[in-house]
Amino acid sequence: MLALVLVMLLCVALGAGVVGYVMVEARREGRGEFWTPEGEELIAGARRTTAKVRARGERIGRSAGGVTKDLAARLPERRTARAATGGRPSVGVEEQDGDAGGSGAPYRAAR
């Protein structure tokens, strides 16, 4: 197993060496320009789109933070409402009619 890992590392090192050699030779011959004008425009468009998406994400994050703060401010209201109902939610929950066992288990009303 160790031999396999060492051979794989050797192959990666040889591949990186070949790529480096070709890159240096191409630069010496004056072929250092990697992108065509069309490719440059494509990259510039991608950067503009990335900036737009980042700005929109920050706006969404700020608005989500505001909503969270508003909900956190209302949390004490919810605690007092639940305490008034005995710890059970009061919306859409009723006592079962005709409960033979008399457990008084709540159920959700059909809407």
C-alpha cells in the first residue's frame, strides 16, 4: 500500500514538472497570453455577475438578520401566551369531544 501511494505521488510530481516546463517554454516564446479577447470578456462578465450575486446575498442576509431580531423581540410575548394556555398552543387545537378515556388529549381541528 505504501508503494502504491509513493508511486502515485511520483506520478503527480512528474506531471507537475512537465506542466511547469511547458509553461516556461511557452512564455519564453512569447505565447504568455493565455486568454483571447473573447475569453477576457467572459471572465469580466463572470466577475460582474459574482459581484451582483454577492451584493444581493448581503442584502438578503441583512434583511434576514432584521427579521430574526424582530422575532427575538416577540419571544417574550409567545412565552406569556403559552403560559396563559397552560403550555399548550392555542391556535387550531381543541379538546377531543367524546373522549372515552377522558385523557383530554388535544387534536388539530380540520380546516
